[in-house]
Amino acid sequence: MRSLNRAFLIGRAGTEPEVATSRSGHRVATFRLATDRPASRGRDRTDWHTVVAWDELVPLVERQVRKGERVYVEGRIEAREERVRGGRRTRTEIIAEDVIPLGTRM
């Protein structure tokens, strides 16, 4: 049986990208993406996503993604456990396979 793990998001960058190099020498860019959806009582609800872009996407993200601007992100959803004081927590991230800056501030 096949399965599918895809995320397609259009939202606004909530942070400037942070670029680093992993221990294995790969470049990685991380930024937060806000998506809005209608909620009860007429107010929108904002969901926050952590987007992680590796290697060949890093230069594009570094040059073109800016806080407050709209961005299209396509990728897969990945959960990983982290140790935190007093136990563990699960962190969910979008591992980007395509990032398209849409440019218009929302």
C-alpha cells in the first residue's frame, strides 16, 4: 500500500531565514511560515510552520525570502523528537523541496 507525505503551503514568512552549516557540512536555512485559516466567531486563526531548506535551496531562501513577504513552500512533513528539560518533545517541520517567493507583503 502506498502512502503520501506532501505539504503545499502559501503564507507569509514570520522570520528572516537563519542559515547555518550542519556538522556534516551541509548548508541549511530555517524560517517560520504563517498560514491563516478562518475560525469561528469571524476571526482568522494563524498556524505557524517551521520550514527547513537544505543545500541547493539555501541560496534562494537566503537571497529572496524576507520577513512579512508571501512564500509558496512545497515539501514533506517530518517529525523528530528532541530532548528538552524534563523529557522529550516532538518537533514537526516542513522539509522544503521547492520554495517560491511571491514577493507581495500581506
